[in-house]
Amino acid sequence: MTETSGSTVEPPKIDPSVSHSARIWNFWLGGKDNFAVDRQIGEQFQDLFPDIVPIARGSREFLSRAVTYLAGQVGIRQFLDIGTGLPTVDNTHEVAQRVAPQSRIVYVDNDPMVLSHARALLAGTPQGVTEYVDASLHDPDRILDAAQRATLDFDQPVGLILMNILGHVPDLDEARSIVRRLMAALPAGSHLVVADGTNVVDGAAFEAAIAVWNASGSLPYHLRTPDEIGTYFDGLELVEPGVVSCPLWRPDPTDPTPRRPVDEFGAVGRKP
């Protein structure tokens, strides 16, 4: 199987009877790329924890604001987005290339349904580059090697994006180790963007819903405290306002919509 868009890929094997987190997330965002089993679990989860939809949308909006900041104010022109998920609205390449059409983006995932949608993910601007790598977060060296072969120049700053994926790593020390390995390969001026679920806003209600999720056969997810999420940024310079609930990270001051905290915290950090 090829790692990027440059060659023919084998048809992905997709089992519509088994749920998958990327497709359930797609359902919560109002997408169409999901199966009955994904909608069933998504609805069951939503019944237990209605705030999951604001969390999903708040996470997507945070990603958009963070990438806009990096491509605009910081001037980053290449992004490594690991745990891509299914294409929805304002994917990383769309946001970055809206600001700077020459931006280069490498997406990484190892879900066959995401692979089947890679062509949609690769539809960027003619001035820029978008590529897809089929790899696991647990193999950061392979990700780094493939990303460089695809298009990224590790002599120039990179925006590393890890959205709602580190919670799928059961051991916090392993998750930290993965982040350290990825950031170690990137030059000074690179930035890390992370967001993941917490249990400090809705507490027991979210924990109960996550227990249902983990019992459903979907890839288990582990809630982390904001302080634990903050440890991913050890050695980096946190961008203001630091680790906060996603809707509270640099909201658009012209948007009159009230912003309330949800159990999804994120941050952006710069490698000095």
C-alpha cells in the first residue's frame, strides 16, 4: 500500500458493522460519512452526554482558529496533522491555504475509511501541497520519515497538530513520549497544537458517557486533566491564553455568541 497520493492505493477494507471514532465524530459534526452502527453509538452517547456536540464543534472551531493563527500571525507554511479523521468543514489544509495558498500539509491516519477519503483531503490549492500518510501515532519515526518524503522540510518550522488523538493512548507517559519524539525532529519556531477531552466541567456525566464509549468496541478514549494536557507542552513556550477550554482559546471578538467552557481543553505551544 502506498503512503502518499503519488501512487495507486489498494482498496481499503471497511467493516460497516464495527463502529469507529472518526465516523462517530463525523456524525456529531453533522457529516454524512458514517454507518448505522456509528450513528447508533453516537446517539446513545449523545443521549447520555448532550454536551458532546458542543465539544465536537468547539474542537473544530479551535483547530480553525489555531491554524489561522499559525499561518497568519506566525507565518508557518507547513503542517503535520496526525489523527486526521474524516473530511468535514474547515480541514487543516483549507484553513491554512485560505491564509497562505502555498501552504503544505501532510495528513496522517490509519483508518481505512479515512484512507478511502484521502482524495478529498488532497484537494488543495494549486500553489500548495496536500498529502496523506497511512501510519499509526504509535510509530512516530515512520510518520516523520514519510512526512519528509511526502513534502515537508524539517529545516523550516512545522505546525504539528494532534487533535483528539492523544486520549486514545492509554498510558500518559507513552503519549508524552510520542509528543517529545515528534517535536524533537522539528526545528525551532515549530508549534504544537493539542486538544483532548477532560473531566473538569461536566465531571461524572462525561466519565459515564466515556465508559459507554469504551464498552462499545470503539477505540478506547481516556480523559485527561488540563494539567496533564499541559505536560505535552513541557519545554515549549505556551501561546496565550495557555491551556483552556477550546471555546475560550482566542475566540473571535466580533462574534456575539456566548462562550462557555466545555470538557475539551486545548493549547498552542512554540518550540524555542
